[in-house]
Amino acid sequence: MHKENQIKGFTGASKYVLDEELARIVNISMALEMPLLLKGEPGTGKTMLAHAIAEAFGMKLIVLNVKSSMKLIDALYQYDTLTRLNDSRFGDSKRDVSNIEEYIRMGKIGQAFVSDARVVLLIDEIDKADTDFQDDMLDVLDQMEFDIIEIDKTIKAKHRPVIIITSNAKKDLSDPFLGRCNFHHIAFPEPDMMRRIVHVHFPEIDKELLDSTVKTFYRLREIRGIEKKPATRELINWIRALKADPDFRVKDLIKGEVPFLGVLFKKSPDYVVAQNAVARFRV
Amino acid sequence: MFVDFFFLLKKAGIPVSPTSFLRLQKALSMGLINSLDDFYTGARAILVKSEKYFDLYDQVFAHQFKGTEFKEPEEFELSEIARALLDEWLKDPKALAEALGVDEKDLLKLSPEELLKYFMDRLKEQTEAHHGGSKWIGTGGTSPVGHSGYHPGGMRVGGVSRNKSAVKVAMERRYRDYSQEGPMTPSQLGEALKRLRNMVPFGPKDKVNIDKTIYETMRNAGEIEIIFDRSLKDRLKVILAIDNGGWSMEPYIELVQTLFNYARAQFKDLKTFYFHNTIYDYLWEDPPRRSKPFPVDELVRLDPETRFIIVGDASMAPYELMATDGSIYIGERSGKPSFERLKFIAKTFPHTVWINPKLAEEWPYTRSIHHIQEIFPMFELTLDGLEKAVTTMMRKN
């Protein structure tokens, strides 16, 4: 699998169904060594793509989950002053207290830079952080180096990591940021695509169940007034729940009954809306 | 190579940068792009940085490589707007018949296509006769809807490109819905309001203050003394006052609801008040404005750091604002004009903004808007306006 991928470029992974368009974009981004920015509804597989690339190329995956309070330096490195203070007081560790470098811990971006092999760096939900963070981070990723002020040392990337950035927001990121990334928007999969995705997760699923679940799923997505529409993840969990229930018959779905609605709708107002709508399915 | 294509994209209004164009050349020279399909996706990933331009890109691409007619932006806009208008009018055939000057019965005989064509012809005629461009629709006054904020066609789901040529995919215009005029969604609002935060120390002391720890340790002759602080939490207080009365707010109800729903989910400390047209002696805590009055004088007891957001179209008869007994409700007769009341609010809460669902270009035509603008900074209820409002509210002093 790994070898084959290296020759032909990225073609998918064992649990990830890839559409051709996205495959081309991934390959171009990797060849140009540019970060790839992915946008799209939750549940369209933005995060999974990074996992799939890592699996397909046998690379290590480093995930940086962006938080709103995060500063760039947290992603780069951390100077562990407290441990040093403690060591200097008690002196019972093997670390050399006068050597600050021993108290520098690499953050996620730092780890990706010092890694001996090329890694996949996933920067998840970049839109959570403020604009300054985003721009500063892109500088670091552009230069492929950063300074550790405490020990006056520059960390250079040994190998340019494959960088995947995801964003949920519909709002645009800043222009300089966009200028340095390739961009793709993943649309929600169509029923045919969804069938293939489900098939990858449940290879032995029978056709009747597959068709009726997917059909019901898209019908449920169309209910008006839902705040968080069920996504791929919910569908897969739902099918898992249906398969686990010994009393479940596929005919129920066709009749318009939808068991385990709670797996699909996780917000209570949504759940109520969906319940009412489902009641109307049974005509 | 493909310089024409680049300039056509730019002309169509997609912000493409020369750097990204050079990067596309690099991709071409590296042999990464071997077919038109590759070029379609590759060029899009490299040049176009937002899904809202995907639709425009599709149109330009189809034009450049297949020779499909690329409509000049004006004309394209016009037909989109026309369709939106028509959709709206079809709900009320009488108004449509009147506007087009035909008998309502004749109108019903036409098929939708015929109708649209007829409508477009009429529209063009009108355009030429009047002051040109799409202005006629915007300011003509006959249209029951404003064109922004409404997008025809609903949501389309993008497809898989398998077995289709790039041009065909491009011609499908899958990304139409992401074009800029789409309606404002809660997540977009969330983005705009996200910066409205007020971080103050709150909660258990669970964060080490390194500077103080070192200092205290030194004072303690090297005996470690760890100092904890409270961590910063968002404790922003928000008051949302919504104009929910009168027909003039009717068209904006959905928009305001979206704003309200988001605000309720986002801010832990949120008070909502309702009023009609403008504020007199009372705000109301219940939407029908009947059972739970809240005296405006009581507002002084609240934290002046509260961000006070007023949502309303600020459109009313001037006397409602200026006269001492301006209220259209008999019960509110305190002798203070609303104008003074608003000034009082602005003084009590330095961080106050007025958000107006009307577009800013319509403001100069209403006198009461002008007066209220003297008291509060006013912003449109659009993403852009919200962002500006948030910036204003977060300003210190």
C-alpha cells in the first residue's frame, strides 16, 4: 500500500473514500509543498483526510488542536520554568539545571519540525484562534523555522511536513493567510458517495439496509429548522446502533419509523423538531 | 501561459494574486497538471481561496475553455435579482400583474419560463427608460423585497466529479450557493460576534503566576513558594434590546431571530428586552410587551461595563422620538421624550451600539435614523456591520 501510493500519489486509505478532485488537490499541494486549507461542513471528513494521508504514506501524524486562547508559542515550544525551579531547589533529577535547553519542550509544530522523518501536521479548526495567531503561524510554516528565545537557538525543519489545515467557519481567513495556502471546500457527499463511504465502514452491510438508511438519512437532513444537521459520523454511529439492535427490521425504516433518533440529533431542540417531523413520515 | 484566464478571473471579481498565478505556473512546469481536469481542480485550489468564488470560477472556466457565454456581471446579477423578485411576486399574483401592467388572468396562463422571459423583457425596457443599470430595482420603490440577503434556488449539494469532464462540472455551477449573497447563518454571526469578549480573572485559583512565584521564592530564601492566580474567563454581560413591533420590522424578523438565537447560545450573561420603535419609560422582558415591564430608570443598577446592543430599524415618525408624549401607547406618559431616554442609556452604558437591519444606503432617507445616529454609533445588520459594531464595543474608554 505504501509503495503503491508513493508512485501514484495519494489515492485514498483503508477507511477513507476519496473523490478524484480532492486527490488531485492533495497531490498538487504535496508536490508544491504548500499547506492545504480545507473548509466545509462538519462531518465532511476534513480531519479524516489528514489521518488518511498519514496512513497511506506511512507517515506519523501530529495533530495541533487549536484553542481560542492559544498563543503561537504554545504550538512551538514550552519553557518549563516550574520544573527547573523545582530541580534547582531539590536537585534530585538527572537534568542539568544550568542548561536551559533541558527544560524546553517542543509543542506540536516544534515536534513536526524536529522529527527525523517527514510527518503529516494537522492543524485542526484554525478559525478558533484569532487572526494574529493565524498569520504568525503561517510565517513560521513559510520559513520552516522558529527561534527559541530562552536559549537563542533557531529550530529548522528537518523535513517539510505535509500540512493540512481545517476550518469550520464560513468567514474568510485573512488574505496573507490565504495567499500561502492552497484551498479546497469539501461539499457534503451526495447519496452515491455516502453509500460508498458507508460501505467502507461496513463491508458486509446488506444492500437493503444500506439503501434505506442512506435514504432516511438524507430525508432527515432536509428537515427544516435543524440547527446541527447529522453528518457522516452520525450516520455511521446510527447504522452501528441499528445493527446492534436485535429487534430492528429494515422494513421499519421503509415504513417511516426512525429508531435511535438521539444518535443522529444531539441537540435537544433539534431532537424535538426531528421527532415531530418523523411522526409525519408515517402517512 | 493562461494569462488571459488569469485576467478574466480578476475581471470577474475573484481576488487572484500574481503570486498564486506564479505558483500555478510552477505546478504546470513540474508536470503536476496533465489534463484539463487536473487544471480545473489545480488552478482552483491554487488561485481561488474561498468557496464563495467557486461559482464565479466555474463560470469563467466554462467560458474560457468551452466558450460558454460568460455573462457580464451586471446582466448576470440582473437575472438573479429578477428571479428573486419574481419568486417573491409569484406569491402575490395581483401585485405582479399590476407591476407588469397585465391582466391577472392572462398572467396565470403563462408558463414560468414565459413569465420570466416576459418579466425580463419588461425589466430591460424599464431599465433603459429609467436611469440605467440595475438601479431601477434597488430604488424604484415598487419592489416588495430588497435584493440582498435573499438568494434564490436554495441549497444545492455539490457532486462528485467522477466520469464528468471538468468543463461539464464547471458548467453545473455546483457552488452557486456559496456565492456572497447567501443568507446569514448562525455560524457566520458567531464568527462576527466571537470577538465580543471580556476576559477577567474568575473561578478557582488554578494558574501558576510564574513571576510572582519566583519573586516570593526569592523572598523566602529559596524555599519554593508557588503563587496561584485565577485564570481568565469570559464574563461579558450583554443586553440585547430588540424592536419587535410594527410592520416596519416585519421583513427583518428572521434575520433578527438568527442574531438572537446565536446571542442566547453564546453569552452566558444575556438579558433580552423588547420595545416598539423606540424606548420610552419601559423596556419589556416578554416579547408581547405586556406582562413584564422593566423601568428604564432601573438600568443604572446594572453593570456599566455591560455591552448594550439595540436592534431596530429606527424608522418612525419624528414626533415619536422628540415629543414629550411621543409614545404611541397611552400608558407611557412620563414627560420625557424618547430622545432623552436614549441619551440616558448611552450615558449609562458607554458600550452601546445600534444595529439596524436596514441597509446603510437607505438611512439618509429617514429622519429618525439620523437623530438616533447622533446618540449611538449605528451599524447595519450584515457581517461587515456586525464586525464593525463589535470593534466599537470592545474599544476601551
